[in-house]
Amino acid sequence: MQPYLQYIVLLGAVVIVGAFVMPRKKQEATVPQQSMQNMETALEQFMENMEKDNEELVSLVRKAQQESKSDSERKEQRISELEKKCEQLTEQLQESRSISVSSTIQAMPHPQTPSFHMSTPESDTANEVEPLQEEVPKKETIQGRYPDLFLLYEQGKSIEMISKKLGMNKGEVQLIIQLAKQEVAAHA
């Protein structure tokens, strides 16, 4: 009978070990549930933090867009104001140039109109027509209009001295001399 008894004792021991093992499995099963809940809570908090951060980023982006838009509008307004000022200054410059040109023209000695005399056929043969033709072009040339200027220039006087003596601007004297040179070159 002893073998039966051994079997029974062994069977009892297995049941006792199994009983100890079973409650441990239940305890292990409850621990993962708590850790899962902790993990879910942590994930929820993380998601809430991420949503807050995203909302802050979106608000910052909106604010930056609004600032950029207002800044570009201010710059466009400033550009349009500067363009208007530039146009006004251009108009004022043109007006001042036209005023200075008209005053320069008024200050210039006017060429004398050649006096034509009534001629008879006898006087035409006596006086050649060529001197009359030479007289008219000479008065119409730039050198004919400014004889004092070209007299001083031919004497070797400086442009500054000529401008002081004749009461003209240096730029005006230079321009007249250059135009006379161009006129001579064109007729040559």
C-alpha cells in the first residue's frame, strides 16, 4: 500500500504547489492592469501637453503672420509715399530747370536782326550778294551770339575767369564753348 500512499502524498503536494502558484498569477495580473492604467494616464497627460504646445505654436504662427502682413502693408504704404515724394521732387526739379533755362535765355544777349535794305538792280551789281549771306550766318552762329566770350576764350583765358568777367555760370560757359565746337565741326 505504500505506493498508493506515495501517489496520494505526491498528488497533494502538487495541489498545494498549484494553489500557491495560482494566487501569484492573479497578483501578477493585477499589477499589469495598474501599470497599464498608469501608462494610459501618462499618455493622456502627454497628449494634453502636446495639444497645449500645438495651440501655442499655432497662436505664435498666427501672430507672426499678422505682424508680417501689417509690416508689409506699412512698407507698401511707405514705398507709395516715397514714390509720391520722388514724383513731386522730379516735378520741382523740372520746374526749377525750366525757370533757370528761361532766365538764362533772358540773360543771353539776343542776336541783332540783320538790317535789310531795299536794293536796286544797280546796287546789287555793285554790292555782291555774298557779304550779306556771310553776315546772316555769322550772327546766327553761337560765336556770333557771344563774341565777348569767344574773344576771351581765344585769348587763352580760363573758363572760370570768363564766367566771372561776363557774369555767367561756369557750366553755361562750358556748354556754349562745346556747342560752338560742335557747330564748327558740323559745318566743316
